[in-house]
Amino acid sequence: MEFYTQNGNKRPIRLSEKTRKFAYDSLNRKYGLDTLKTNAVELDYIKDCKFFSDLELHDIAIQEIAAKAPIRICDGEKISGAATLGMAIQHKIPATYQGKSLWSSNSHLTADFETVLKKGINYIRSNAEAAYEKYLGTEKEQFSKSCLHCLDAFSLWHSRYIEKLSELPDYRENYQALKRVPFEPATNFYEAVQSLWFTFAFIRLCGNWPGIGRIDYLLGDYLKRDLENGTLSIDMAREILAHFFIKGCEWVNGQFIGSGDAQHYQNILLAGIDENGDEITNEVTYLVLDILEELGISDFPTTVRVNQNTNEKLLRRVAEVMRYGGGILAVYNEDLIIQALIKDGYEEREARKFANDGCWEVQIPGKTFFIYSPFDSLQILQRKTLRGYEETVLFSDFEDLYTHFKTDLFTYVEEIFKSREKKFVRPVDPAKNFKWATQPPCTVVSLFEQGCVEKGLSYLEGGPVYNINSPHIGGFADVVNSLYVIKKLVYDEGKLTLQEFLKILKDNWEGNEVLRQYVLNHYEYYGNDNDEVDAIAARLLSDFADICVSFNGKCGYKFPAGVSTFGRQLEWADKRLASPHGRKVGDVLAANCSPTPNTDKEGATAIINSYCKADLSKLATGAALDIKLLPSSVEGEDGLQGLISLIRGFVALGGFFMQPDVVDASILKEAQKHPENYQTLSVRVSGWNARFVTLNKEWQNMVIEQNEH
């Protein structure tokens, strides 16, 4: 059973043939197609829903899911538990009434798996029982009762697997590993992996898409003890952990063509320091890298926390896996991110615990409600500040233009704040805290976010320790480049008036191809290490961050700034006007914090230099930089050292988050023509990876354009 890179190179072999066969079946849709056979549980036996509160109906649904979801034991699996209801793949709680789904579910969170591993579900139950007694007779009683109901459902689902495994002689090891956990603390590596998976599987069986977080931090001590006492070999540990990753492919089905089939926000974090400042890189760190290298599984996009003291051994191993392509590995600059979180008000020990939210935005795992509010800043510039290119628009100089744009940006962020403010019931007495308005039920997630059970408040109603709404600016590079061209062409060089230029743009450059080519080719745009344009970029991000933070404390959310598009440049394309930097209506423009396509002429180092000139420590949830590398550029020892140097330079210069992908656009074009030959070809899209053949033509073309050099 061979696994290949996109360029046809074989991957190394460390795992058993049986495990590799399991991976092959999972990646080639066997279990994902099986999941689609049962869409959801039906609640039609309930004659009239109006007699139940929304939360009571939710609890009935979770009980039905636990009781009736198909039990699946995969051939040869070493860990058990499966999310076997197809509607969960659609980001919905998989329960229907009269053929309709009842609730969407939750994502962009990382659950509190540490408490599960170290203390067990029974510890959570004891807290839930205490909360129920505390809130009896209050408005919080119903949520506290719901917590107990959902824990009962979890116990029921667990008992069904235990009963099934006890009947299968070939799965005695699975039975023993699952018998105690996750209800009791894990005592060894096998139990810990099983406990982590089973809890994760239950959360997403109920429709939610949680991130895993720092898997080596969670599992490292268990493996270390087992290796020291001789109860487990490193090869056996690799087999067990590989099954965790293979099971994570259980939703691969190839049926949902669009933005990709692997974006269930189950991201993983590796390496970095713990709350005491000690490096946590361990045997599990390297096992994860082994597994990703061998199997090429893209369903767990993995980010490595790198700091200025990260050793050469780890960086080399990261680079070796990264150059296989598929966008599976990304890099966080740990030093900068901890600084950003401290600036945003977190204690240093807390900041050191950071993970991602299931995608790439930063949060404190198991303690954070997170939502982001994306918007297109290019449309604000074009339609608000420049008023749709009306010829009466007049600004005395570039500073006047920028000041008006900054005001319009503030107004837009203020609208985001007002929309979130509606999640609260404003108190009569302004000195009192805002009361959270009633939200859809989400008890299963709430059980695994610290604060919810204890406060008697759900994940969506202020329960977690931290509640974050992050405005995310999109179209960043295109706004920067547009402002730069207006500054140079109109105000510095005086080649034409602003009114003349806006008329040309309103006409979509028609009859002005010579000027358009001048604009396209004469200027060095963001991403080329040009101090003049990069100064505009740095200024814009600083001002945007200040605008966002100004809304902190005005309701129950913090408002840290971020930069992203997550592919929205596709849907924004037809809503934008022609751009000052030479682009026409309908062009698909920049992604995340990356340069406008085909404007970066000086290579990856120049892109990083431009990006890092901004004070990225003001962007507490993140600013993603996409870096595309040709396979030939990372070949051999020189290529490996070049990739290591690129990562070290990114950290030294003050980057935040970098998503490198090694990809050849010619291979992507071939896969577009002959998808049957490239079923497992993975590419980095944004905060997620996707098998290229599950992207629709529009998404595929965007990815190809982003990867053309």
C-alpha cells in the first residue's frame, strides 16, 4: 500500500501494512460514504414540539443520537468511537423533526481535553451535579439539568461501544483501552489516545467541529512514562497514534464539491513552551510528524509553535515533512503571539497556553468562545470612501484620503460591535454587567469549555472564561496597493487628477490599457520589500487594531483584530469595482495577509519582510501569511536548509502565522483535467486543507492562480 506525494514520489514506510490499509480505505471514502447512509435521528415520534422548551427538545435529540447512531468498528482499528451521522458533516446537530434540521452546531473552538484526560468525565459530572443543586429554582436550572442529561447520553453511547467491543474477540485491546476512559483519568498512553479520540468523536457526533489543540502537550507525559517503564515501544505508540489520525478521516466522502471536504476545524498544534516557560516538544511531537509524512493525511491541519530557541532537530524534521507539500504544516511565531496576548490583557502564564481555534485564529484552549466578523475593506475604500468612483470626490492630499478611509473603517467596525451588542439584554442600571440573551442550545460543547458548567451559562451565553468577537479585515493587500497607486499616480507624480483617475476606474479601465499596464508593471507593490508601500500596510494594520480594541469592555466581548479572507475573495470579486492597482471587475484578488496575486516579484523572503514590517503583536487573533514554494526550491540539503532559514527568519522578523505550501501549479492543472488520478492530492486553501478534486472549478482556479510563480 503506497502513499505518494503530488509529484509522484513515494513516502517513507514506518507503519504496519494493516495500518496503511486502514488509512488507504479511510482516505478513499470507505467510512465517509458509510456515514452518509444514516443522515440523522428523527424526532417525529414527538407529536407536538411546542410542549417542550428548545433546550428540552435539544436534550431529547442528544439522547436519541447517543442511543441510535450506528456503532461502527472499522477493520483493524486500534481506537474506537465514530461520528456516524451524515448531517454532522454539514455543521448541524444531526436530528430532524418533520424532515427538517433543528439547530446548527458550533466550531472555531478548541475543547478542554486536558481536563478529560487528567480528571475524567466523572469529574465534570461532579461539577455539573453541584451546579444543578446550586441553581435549583433559578433561571439557570434548566441549563444545569441539560448538562446532566447530555452526560447521561455520553455514558449511554460509551456503554454501546463497550458492549459491542466485548462481543468481538479480535478487539480485546480496544475494549481494555476504552473500558475506564474517558470517565476516569487516563493511566497510560493507549488509554489517553482512546480517551481523547472518544471525547472528540462524541462532540462531533453531536454536530460540532472542535479543534484538538496541543496534542503533544496532552499526550507526551503518558508516552514518556510508558517508554520508561517498558510497557510500550515507540513503534507501537506510533501505530496507536496513527489510528487517531486515520479515524479523523472518517468523514472523507467526496460528495460535497465546493470549498473542499477536509475543513472540519480539527486542527492540531505541536511544540512550544508550557505555562511555566518550559519547552514541551517530546516523543509525541515527532510521532505526529512521522505519521503526517508517511500517510499525507490532510484532515488535521497542523501548526508548529516555533520560537527563537527552537532547536535544529525539530526545525529540520518540520522542514522535511513540509516539503512533501499538501499544506499540512504551518508555523506560529510563539514569541510574538504570547506578546500579542499579553498586550490584549491575558496573564503571561495563560498566554503561554495558547492554541488555535480549530482553524488558525489564536485562543486559550478550553476556555474561549470565539467568533470572527470578516469584511472586505476594498469595498469600503471603493464604495464608501471613494463613493463608487463619483467624479465629485475630492481629497486635498493623500493624508486627507487616508483619514476619510480610516473614519469609514471605524464606522464599519462600529456596526460589527452593534450587531454583537444585540446578543445582550441591556440592564437598566449601566453599572451592572450585560445579561446575555437566550441563544440556541449547545450543551455538549458547553461541557468541555471551562466556566460554562460552573456559571450555569452555555457556551453561547457567556459561559466560557473568555468571550471573543474578532473583526477580520479582508482585501488587505488590495487596499494597501490601491492607496499606494493613488498616492503615487495622483498626488506624488501628478500624472492625472483624482477625478480623471476615478472616471477611468468607473469605466473598468476601458480604453486605458496603456495606463493599466503602467500601473501593473511600474510600481513595486506590497510583498516586494518596498518600504514606501509597506509603510502604508503597517499603518493600516495598526490603525485597524486600535479601532477594534476601542470597543473592548463595551459589552460582554473582547474585540481583538485579525486579518483573513478564508477564500471570500471569490465571493467578493463580483461586488468590487475596478481597482487602482490595475485589476478589473471580477478579478480574484489577495488572500489573507498575502500579496495580490502576481504582484510579488522578489520571492518568499521579500514577502515575509513586507508582512513583518507591521506591528503584528497588535493583532491578537492573527494575521495569516500564505507562502507558495516550488518543489524544486526545497530539493536536496540546500533546499532543506533554505526552508529552515525561511522559518527562522519569519520568527526573527516578528511574523505571526505562516502557511507554506510546496506545490507545482502544473500538477494542479493536470489534476483538474484528470481528477480520477489525484483523489488524495491535498492543497492548503486557507485555514484548512482540501483534497483538490473536492474543490469546485472556481476554487480550483483560484488555488492554481495563487500557486503560479
